Amino acid sequence: MSILGIDYEKCNLCKNCVNECPSYFSFDVDQKKIVFSDPDNLCSRCNRCRCRCPEDAILHENMEDLLTFEGVQDPNTLISYETLNNFMTAKRSIRRYKKKKIPRNVMEKVLTSMTHAPTGANIRTLRCKIISDDNTIKQLSDSVMDVLIASGNAKYGEGAKKAREMGFDTIFYQAPHVLIIHSNNPGDAMNATIALTRGMLSAQSLGLGSCWIGLAHGVLISNKEIKEKIAGVKGKVWGVIILGYPAQRFYYAPPRPMIRTKGLDELE
Ligand SMILES: Cc1cc2nc3c(=O)[nH]c(=O)nc-3n(C[C@H](O)[C@H](O)[C@H](O)COP(=O)(O)O)c2cc1C
């Protein structure tokens, strides 16, 4: 068990914890104190109670320190809508890369951003595999191409065939890194997508480019041998991206049709 109870020396009875998590926190009217109870050990360790306690009065065991940084209490002061929206709108799929590997400390920053992504019920089962060896990337790309060509698919099979004839890698574009997100938890599909999206955006802030590789994802889902023997991952594959320093620049962002929405007209 990780949350142990309340430090009554510190508790100011604000009841934020009760409002946040009435499943396990309650106010004992007779004793006039907050009580924590989780007999079946069901707490998901999301730490929201701790984050909402202004007195840091939630007792815990084996939990990490809370994070603090300027703006954590008012995130809207950290970045304007315009800056954030422009930053996201400028995100392009990068398909040309410099022959330069990403240093470990920079890759760790991307992984840190992925780590802080939310997951359903705070279940932390996602795993990442980073492939940085050029030969392995080539072998994986060739295997994905083989499967696509053998599929006879008019768009992707024919495309892969032509690319191979011309000596192009249209799977990983000779990117320096391939990142595969996977797990054994069948509920991780959305969690993985959110984590990868965060990772790709934070990568952009570090001068890195990235691209989703749905073609490799599809092959890894359906071909156990390629997944285990070449990619070296087990369980379910939830997403594949490439990462590296971009060797291409975009001078504009493309227009997009507004998401078709019902209910907007009801707002003033
Ligand atoms: C789920 C998903 C799968 C994708 N798979 C591939 C892929 O296999 N190969 C590729 O070159 N681009 C892939 N892309 C990139 C899209 O083609 C690209 O996002 C789209 O053309 C728009 O370009 P932009 O990202 O530069 O705005 C994928 C994108 C998404 C969201």
C-alpha cells in the first residue's frame, strides 16, 4: 500500500483530498478529522490527492517526491494559446534525417515527456524499445517491405516494390532511431498514442523531427517473427515512430478542414 493516511499535525481540514477522491478519503464528523481507508488496496496511486494537498499532509510509503516548478499551479501562465497552437501546427512528419544519433540525455527528455502522459486508471504498463543500430533498422525496414510487397496491396505493396527498385527506404527513411511502444496490457492502445504524441511534440521542442510509421506498426501487429526476432519486442505493439535531427524544412503549415462538430452552435 502506498498512501498510508493523514499527517494530522499538518492537515488543515481543507477536505481537498475528500473532494478529489471520495472513494478512499472521508471526513469523520465525530472525530472531526479526515480518514483514509483502502482495505482492498485499490488506490491507483495517481497521486492526485497529494498534488491537491496544500500542506503536503498525505502520508505515503515508497512514493516519489512530488514535482514542483514555476507555473505548476497555473499552467495557463506557462504558455499562450497562440504559441502552443503554432508549435503544434508547425509539427510536420519528417522523412529526411541527418546522419546523427540523438544523445542519450536528449532521448531521456523525450521519454520523460512520455512518462508524464496520463493513462487510464493510472496503469503504467507501457514499454518502449529504441532501435538505433542502422543494420537492425535496415533489416526491419526490409522485412516490412517484404510483407507489404507480398500482400499485393495496390497502394502500399506496389509503392514498396517501386521504392525497393529505386533503392529508397520508404518505411523508416534511413532515420537514426526507430521507437516502438508496446505492452502486455490490452487496454494500452490509447495510452500509447497519447504518450507518443507527447513525446513527438517534446522532441520537436528539442530540435528533433519524427514521423508515425503506421506501415511498420501494421506489420509488427500481424507478424510475430519480425516483431520478436528483428524488432526484439514482445506483447502487443501499439505504435511505431522514427526520430532524429531533420534534414528538411517546411516554409508553411498546411491548411486543414475544421473538425466537423455538432453542438458548437449552442454556445454563445
Ligand atoms: C497513425 C498515423 C500513421 C502514419 N503512418 C505513416 C507511415 O507509415 N509512413 C509515413 O511516411 N507517414 C505516416 N504517417 C504520417 C502521415 O502521412 C502524415 O501525418 C500526414 O500525411 C500529414 O502530414 P504532416 O504530419 O506533415 O502534417 C502516419 C501518420 C499517422 C497519424
